[in-house]
Amino acid sequence: MGSKVKLEGVMELREAIARIEAMSEGMKAGEVKLADDKETLVLHPARVVAVEFKAGQKKDKEKISLEISWKIVP
């Protein structure tokens, strides 16, 4: 079974942006570190990634989802 880290909660938009920017910088550098209360993961993005963007809008809620995945190359 693989390892997972889950980060969720309510925060100021500027904090969410800072976290997204930190992940972006990590991806550019080839190493993304994510941690929760139980575990820390260090991911190494491949040169080619699969990307899925989703956006939704309801009467009282809007959201954006982004998923980026890749195959581990030995």
C-alpha cells in the first residue's frame, strides 16, 4: 500500500496561494515535500505529467480542483 498525506481546512486565500506557490516551486526544482500530522512525503515529479483541471459553480459555492500525476521512472 502506498503512502498518502492529506491537507485540508479553512485558511486565508493568501495562505492557500503561498502553499500552491511553494508546491509550484518544488515542482520546478524536481522535489515536492508535503506533510500532515502523521507523515511527510517527498515527491519527485517526472518530466511528463498528466494534468486534470476542474471548475464548478453552484448557487452559494465555487471551486477549482487540480490533479497532477506521473509515472515513477527508475
